[in-house]
Amino acid sequence: MNIFKFALFVSLLGLSTFSFSQEKTEGETESKKPKKETKYTEVINTDSLKASELLKRAVNWVKLENARYEKTNGVTTSDKAECFVKFVVKPKELNPECDYTGTISLKVVIDCKDNKYRYTVSHIKHLSKSGKTTGGSIDNVVPECGSMIMSDVIWKKVRGEGIKSANIVINDLKEAMKLDSKLPKDEW
């Protein structure tokens, strides 16, 4: 009887070791893959405007200053204009449990072709002023600083600020692309 118990013990031990050493199934590995990057893109058709005119409008938008956000690193090629946009973000509470004061940055690319243009807003990230409460990409499930420093609720607020900032930039860009590329001259 002791031999039977010993054989049963060894077989169960081997079976448990085998079950823990198996490779993960397809469903398990897919859940560990990182999410796709949040990206806003749209193609907008225009009425018989050449690519050069659309590019001039895009460059004017990149150069134009805005009170709500700052544009940096403006670059232009033969058919596209791009820049980085930074929004200042800070908690609305008087004494926040997590001070995430800093910036939301995003990249804007405007590709121009005859009679149409395409904008792409991507690389939406949060960077704190102190560096201790940086959230990183809004696609992160957990902020870079960790969930112990920045709770889930606060991280959702910061991510919402990032999406709100992207929508503000998109609306401003669409309005600027409707305007004539010739900037009004100052009469004084």
C-alpha cells in the first residue's frame, strides 16, 4: 500500500509540475499585448485647392500663436507640416491627493494633396512638472509613476484631459484650414 501511495504522490507531483510549465494559449498571450496607440486622423476634401495652397494654410496654422496651447518644433516638407503641441494641465482641487501639474503633449501632422488634406494627432503623453507623477502615454493602463502614486480615478482624469486637448487642436486646425493662406497685413 505504501508503494501505491508513493507512486500516486510522484505522479501527482509530476502532473502539477507539467501543468505549470505549459506554454500560454493564444487567448492568454493576446491579453498581454499592448494596446494600439491612440491616434486621431481624418481626410478632409476641399473645393479645388492645390496642395501648395493647403500646405501654406497648414504652415500658417503651425506658426500662429494660441493662448490655450504652445506649438513647438514646427517642420515643413514638400507636402506636409508637423509640430508638437503642449497644453498646461493642473488639478482643479485645492489640495489634490496627487499633484499631476505639468503638460499634455501631442504630435500633429498635416499631409496635403490636391483637393484634400489629412491630419493626424498622435503621441499623446502626460509629463508632470516634478517628474514624480508622470503618467506617460494615455494608452498606458497604469501610469508610468505607478498606481500607488496616481490612483485610477486621477489617471482617468489625466487621460480625459489628453483627449480633450486633442479635440481642441483638431477643431482649431479645421477652422484654420478653411481660411485663406494670405495673412491679413497690419495697416498701422
